[in-house]
Amino acid sequence: EEDRALLDVDGIGFDEQESEPVHPVVAIIGRPNVGKSTLVNRIIGRREAVVEDVPGVTRDRVAYDAEWSGRPFTLVDTGGWEVDAQGIHLRVAEQAEVAIELADAVLFVVDATVGATDTDEAVVKLLRRSKKPVVLLANKVDDQRTELEAASLWSFGLGQPWPVSALHGRGTGDALDALLEVLPRESAVPGAYQRGGPRRVALVGRPNVGKSSLLNKLAGEERVVVDNVAGTTRDPVDEYIELGGKTWRFVDTAGIRRRVHMTRGADFYASLRTQTAIEKAEVAVVLIDSEDNIAEADVRVVQQVVDAGRSLVLAFNKWDLLDEERRHYLEREIERDLAFVAWAPRANISALTGRHVERLVPAIEVALDSWDQRVPTGRLNAFLGEVVAGHPHPVRGGKQPRILFATQASTRPPRFVIFASGFIEHGYRRFLERRLREQFGFEGTPIEVSVRVRE
Ligand code: GDP
Ligand code: GDP
């Protein structure tokens, strides 16, 4: 009650939608300059309600609360395609693939005045393969004259091209009506917005660390027949595995089982697959090849998990190959390169021999419990009061900002908002974050501390 009263006053988003249905997710896909941003603005109107702090929304994807004809949905703009000197076409297609996988329906935007390009054709292939509902928008049809050009897009085989002008609003209503016809009322895509069902685990890590070996080892224990799991939709890319008396949903296992052929740009591709898996999951187990030096690529995967706000377990694999010396150096590498996730539970395993693989489940459970943890406002403030009394914020320029009070605004991951009378230095914020961890645990989850200055 107390939480709510505080937050209503300050208008901070509160994580209370736990029991509400999950709004369907619509992705806007298309080449740069076809008019995606213009269309987003048209759909959401002037409200500009960016849902930026929803976990899973990464830098190059922005989610908005949208509504059409009284039907709410989440609109994801895949905006900033990474333009690369060589093969922009490839990258657009690859980024589109992630966005498509995380969506319930797709608005595919093409510039009718340009017509179909090779990049468009590549995206069309992805869309067909995904079998997701698609509404094809032929944009920049500002007048009747260009409508003919829109008609040429029938050749995509994606059904009717809807001639629209995002700029002037021409035709967008009809196109959105068409979207509602194919859009489910609730999201079927696992991810940031979905709750309930078996908990979702991603096995991630750079190539050859042992993901597929571990998956086989785990699945070997007990594969669950999907039809017997209540409340699950059949998803061929996920596997349900029973471990420690519980059913777990391992997401995107198809990506692990299918050996991706290594071509140019394979690293980038692998990183997008990893991103998708992480965003679908609630907890990520990052595998690291203990025998090999910890590489930048390992650190990058760990960072992706933290940035996505998912809980984290580190699995040091191939432990059977280590000698005394390597073990020594590994510990040093961990201290050097992985200090920023010193809070993550760790298991030293061998997917090959099965060594300590059973320790993964308790580690995952700890991480998820922390991810879900909510600290009552009373306890939080009593604790902060003590901390601040012992270590007040340093005086700067004759002023000392005071911590007024704090509250946990959300879980999954835990997010704290501290209200202060003035600017709180980065170092002090880090100090508070450290003390929060010492006091309340949060083993296995990133936490976020933000400060609101109050006059
Ligand atoms: P994005 O890169 O796909 O997000 O494209 P933008 O929304 O930034 O639009 C690229 C350019 O196309 C801008 O100059 C827009 O004003 C223009 N544009 C967008 N929609 C239309 C349209 O319906 N008609 C015309 N004539 N121009 C448009
Ligand atoms: P992925 O690319 O991450 O899926 O890695 P794989 O599971 O395909 O493993 C890559 C290679 O490492 C294979 O030759 C595996 O047999 C080997 N491997 C995986 N786990 C272990 C382990 O725990 N110990 C040893 N010695 N080899 C392993």
C-alpha cells in the first residue's frame, strides 16, 4: 500500500501487471528510410510513451505502448539497423530475424516509390519462413498516382500490399484494421512481457564452449513430452526438460542443435541468436570454456545478459581438462574480466563427463529467486538510514545531498529508486548498490539503482 501511494505521486511505472494478460507484440520491420519512424509516430500519436525500461528492450529496439480501435499492443521499432560498409543487406535481414522471432505479428514497411529491393526480398524470405502474420505496408503512397506501384508488391507473396502514407495518414487506418484481424489478443512469444508457465532458461556462450553437449546431457536426464505441460504453447525451438523435480523450458534450443555454418559475419549472426535467446529467457546460463582463455566474446555475452536485465549463472565448462596451473590462471582471469558479475553463482562443470552438472539447477533457482525478490519499503528505508548515517554523501561545493527515502519500483530484475535532495555522485550510487547487495543478497541478478532529485 505504502509503495503504491509513493509511486502514484511520482508517476513511476509500477511492476503490478503480473496478473494481466500480456499485450501482443507487433514489430515494425523495413529498410532504413522507408518511413518506419514516421509510421510509429502516426500509430502512437503524440503520446510518445516509450516503454524503455521494460527488460529486453535493447539499444537498437524501442518498444511503445500502442492502441488501435481499443486494442492495446506493444509496438517494437527495430529502427537503427546497423549500417555496415559491406553487406548492409545481410545485417538488415539478420536484425529483422530477431525482431520477427520476438513478435506476434509484423508490420513490414516497403517504400513504394522505390519498389522491391534485394534487401526487401531477403526479409520476405524470413517472414515466410517464420509463418508469423504479416501486414505489408507500401509506404509513401501519398496520392492515387503511386497506388499502382504498391500493387507490384503482390509479387512478395505476403498477401495484399496496403498502400499507405505514414506522413499524411492516408490508408493507415485500413492497414491497422487488417493488423488487428491477424493479431492475437495475448502474446504467445516468450519474453520480457510474459509470465507464468515453466521457467525459461537460455544456454548461451560463444561457439564451441559446450552448449549442445550440455543440452544433450541435461535432456538425457528427462525429456518432457510437451503436451503434458500445462499452459504451454508448442514451440519447436524450445525444449522442456525435467530437472530437480521441476520442468524447465530451455528456449531456442534449435539454434543450439542446428550447427550454424560459419560464414562471413557469423560472429554477428551468433550474437543476434544469443540476443534472441536471452530476451526470451528469465535466466541465462553463460557457458565458458575453462580450458581456453576468457575472451572478449565471453565477456560480451555476459554483458548482454546484464544489459537485458536477466538473471545469470556462470558455468565453467570442460573442467575435466584443467590442470592445476590452468585452474590458477583461470581464477585470475575471472577476477580480472568477470569482476562486474561477481554476484553471479558459478558452477564448474563438465558437460562431457557430467561432473557437477546437477549443481546448475540450485544455482538457477537462486538466481531466479533474486530476480523475483522484492524488498519491502520499510525494511529498505531502515537499512538505508543506517548506511547513510554511517557513510553520508560527501560534501561538494558546500552542499550535501540527502537521501530522503527509497523504494523498489519493480522486480525482474530488482529496480530501486532513491529520492534525494540533490545530485548523487556515481561513486556513491555504486556504494549504495554494493551495500544493497551485501544486505539483501541478489545473488545472480543484476540490480538497478536510479536517483530522483527532489526539491
Ligand atoms: P525510417 O528510417 O524507416 O524510420 O524512416 P523515417 O520515418 O525516418 O522516414 C524517412 C524519410 O521518409 C523521412 O524524410 C520521412 O519524412 C519520409 N517519409 C516517411 N513516410 C512518408 C510518406 O508516407 N510519404 C512521403 N512522401 N515521405 C515519407
Ligand atoms: P557448442 O558450440 O557451444 O554447442 O559446443 P559443443 O557442445 O558442440 O562442444 C564443442 C566441443 O567441445 C565438442 O567437441 C565437445 O565434445 C567438446 N566439449 C563440450 N563439453 C566438454 C567438456 O565438458 N569437456 C571436454 N573435454 N570437452 C567438451
